[in-house]
Amino acid sequence: MVAENIDHIRARIAAACERAGRRDAEVTLIGVAKTFDASQVLEAIRAGVTDIGENYVQEFLEKREILAREPVRWHFIGHLQTRKVRSVIDAVSLIHSVDTLRLAQEIARCASSAAKTIDVLVEVNTSGETTKFGVAPTDAAGLVGELRALRGLRVAGLMTIGPFLPDPEDSRSAFRMLAQIRRDIERSGFTMPHLSMGMTNDFEVAVEEGSTMVRIGTAIFGRRTKQKTV
């Protein structure tokens, strides 16, 4: 079932790319494994999804150990507390959820101590919802500028979560806003290759608006039944 779901999602991504005049190779499918067992994640890996996203540090570390021999590129996509940065720094390839200078400084410090450079995305709250993390759109360029000065950290793009609404079209303005913020920043000569936007309910609209990474959980693995872990 997981493999069939992935094939269906890839077809939908390809169709959205065609509508937007893009190549489907420009879009990375990230399997969001939050609350799903390592055995289910392994099914996705075997079906070709080797970019895996996790939201919770403990769960991430447990699955990383179980799947240590698999060709996984791990993404941390949830809210990351500064005190937990050191726990993930050795294994994560991309952190999607940087929204404060303090968090970025801790990532840079831990990465430098490990003689690494960590790619990060700046999370932008494009919906204006107070329940969501992310820097305000008007502050995104300023935060990117501050992060560029940090050693051990590389700003690779921007991330947002669209509003959770029944009609995916209602998320389009949020995704369009993020793409515009990137264009505005890149006018200064600083290139950011990635826009991480789009989830199960709205990824096709996100792709049409320029997403390079879509974060899909339910459409791959099914409905979540477990409680979250920290």
C-alpha cells in the first residue's frame, strides 16, 4: 500500500509540475514519518523515498538507529528546542524550522564543534496564525541576513506551513507569499535553492507555486493513530 501511495503522489506531483511548466525532478518528496513505525518508513525507503522527515527528537533518534544502514537523508521538520540541538546535529541533513536567531546560533555552535556545516531553512509564518511557529514575513529577510553571518550553518531556503483549510486553493496565497519573499531576498545576490511548502492536503498547489520540497505523511502512510512523542 505504501508503494502504491507513493506512486500516486509522484504522479500528482508530475501533473502539478506540468501545469506550472516545471520538471518533476525539481521537487523532492519528503516522507513525514511522525508517529509511524520504522517498519512503515522502511517500506517508503524501499519504494524510493529516501528523504524522511521527523518532528520529534526522541522519535527521530530511535528510528535513525533502527534504520542506520538505509540510505536515508534525514530532515528535521518540527519545532526544535535549543537544548535538543546537540542531539540531532550529527545525523540530520536539513533543519526546516529555524525561526529565531538564538536557535540558529545554537545550531551553528554545535555544528562548528562537530566540524560540520548544517543546512537550514528559515520558517516563515505566512498564514498569520498564532498557533504556528515561524518568523513574520516582514522579518524573514532580516533573519536570513543575520544567519548568513554564522559559521557552521548555511541558509538553504525557506519553509512554511499553509493554513489547514478544506480547500487547497485557500493555501495558495501563503505559498505565493513565500516564493515572493525568496525572490526579494535573492535580488541581493544571495541564492536560496529551496522552498519547503506543501503537505498532504495542499502539496499540488504548493508545487504550482514553486515548492522544491513537499512534506507528505498521511497520503503515504495513512491516518495517524499514535500519540506524539517528544
